[in-house]
Amino acid sequence: MLRLLLCYGCISGAKIITWADDTIVAESDIDDNLIELSTESPDKTPALLSRLSDIAVSADKFAALRTALGRMHDLVANDSADDLAGFAANLSNVTNEVPKPLPEDLRFLLTINDDSAEPAVIGKELLQHLKHFKDLSVN
């Protein structure tokens, strides 16, 4: 989840470092990659992403993705139609990082990047999906 949030600008590098530090303090069995992450510079996003990929975390990737999608809504809600369509194209790549098959509520990720649709249509559909996940995170 943290990797997704960082990729899409929903969380800062400093917050990633804080999470790593807090996890190191709280856990007894610490992954060396977590220590490496903790010592990275918070403004070096590629290094942070690489370290996050290296950390073996047993997490529910679908739950993480749902949370990340909910947080993304406010981030992109005021973007132009073209920017939203571009964001949708990038977001569809997220499906490479989660197990298959996708649950029903996440299957829109497989079709959101429709090259034949107008950017305004893609943007509207994307915002509807993201709002659904934002509403879920509020409840």
C-alpha cells in the first residue's frame, strides 16, 4: 500500500521514513531492507520505491489497493479530463502488482484505460470509482 500511495503522490517520503522507523521500534524481527528504507533520504522517491518493493510484507494487497484508491480521489478530483485519462492509464498498471483474479470491485482497473473513449468519459468514470473507495474509507 505504501508503495502505491507514494507512486501516486498520496503520501510523502517523510511519512514513509516515519512508518519504517516506527515499524523498526515495534517489531522484534526486522527485515534488513526496512532498515535500509529507514536510512534513505525522504526526497529520493525512486530509492524509496525500490526499498518498498524489497520489503517482504504479508499484507492484503486488495485491501491496501482499496485504501489507496480512496485516498487518490481527492488528489485528482480537480484535474483536467486529459490529466485524468493519463492518470487512468497509469493506474491500470497497478493491476500488475496485485494477485489475479481481481475482486469484482477492482475489475474496473482492467478496463479504465479504454483508448477508444473520450478523456472526459474516462475521467468521469475514474472519479466515480475513486469516490466509491473514498466513501468506503470514511465509513
